[in-house]
Amino acid sequence: MSKTRYKNQKESNEAIAKAYIENDYTNSQNKLLLVSKVNYGKINSKEYYSSIDDRGMNLYEFNKNAERNLTLIERYEWSDFSGVTIDHSITKSVFTFVGHGENRDITIEGKGKEVEQVIRNHSSMEVNVVKRPVWTKVLGYRSQTTWKMFMASTVYTLILLFILHPLLPAAKAKHCSKIFPLYVQNETIL
């Protein structure tokens, strides 16, 4: 399957989900504020979407082959939670909702800042945003996993050496003397 076809299929799934959710909210008393793709639960091949409104969040499971493309899985009211911890990264935001029962982790893809604003404006939850040092936003350091940071450091060092090698005159002379020893000797004699 070509990349273009896959991209168009992915966009059409999101368009189908958005249209379904907007239609679902036409008869609702809640005001739809935004729709976002989410990671919900354990890693699997299913797609999930959320609708964020002024009173809470709906979570939907997407199934292109079903009669109804989206199935409502759960509804969370903002009033059910006392607080939320938000961990923003470049492409996603992890929301950990603290409620009366167990904590609920939901990963919002791409629209985390907007969801944070909705929560701040429409709920009385205590919002805690995780502060990240700048270096943890660099690819390879975001997860803070030792082997990923080691690999990223190695790759970044090699890239830096590759870029700097032609710019350093001492490196050129040493490199040329190894490859063309007579040429360098004859050049210094003249």
C-alpha cells in the first residue's frame, strides 16, 4: 500500500469519525468543543476518538466495517474527577485523571493544549502540568530510557562529526596523508 493511499485512508477515517460525532452532538444538550484521536487502554490495532464538550469527554471506538462506524465506549464528566496531571510532548499529551475510583490515563494526539484549555475553562479540577527540561523534548530523550538516550547520543555525535569533518583543516591533512601519502610529501617538499 502506498504512503499516499495510507495517508488518505487515515484522513478519511478521521473525517468519518468527526462527522459522526458532530451529528451525534446535534441532538445533545452539551456543546461540542473539539474532536481528537486518542490512545485508550492497552496498545492494540483499534482506533479511538474522543469528543470534548463543556461537561466532559466521550470515548469512541472506530470500526470501519461495522454498521455504525463509531461506538460510544465511555463517558467521563468533568465533575467525576478532582484533578488531572498533564504531560505534554511534541506529538501527544498524556492526561492522568484522578477521580473517586481509580486513575484514568488517556493520551490525546495533537490537541493536548486545546484539551487542557477546555478543562481549565469548564471544570473545577486541579490541573497540574508536568514541567519538562528542554533536553527531554529532543528525539531519543523524550522517554528518558537509557538505551534510547545512548543510541540518540551516538547518532547525534556521528552526525556532528560528519558535518564538522570537512570544516576542520587538521582533519583534512591527516585524512589526506593516510590516503595519498606521496602527494602530501611531495607537496611539502615544493
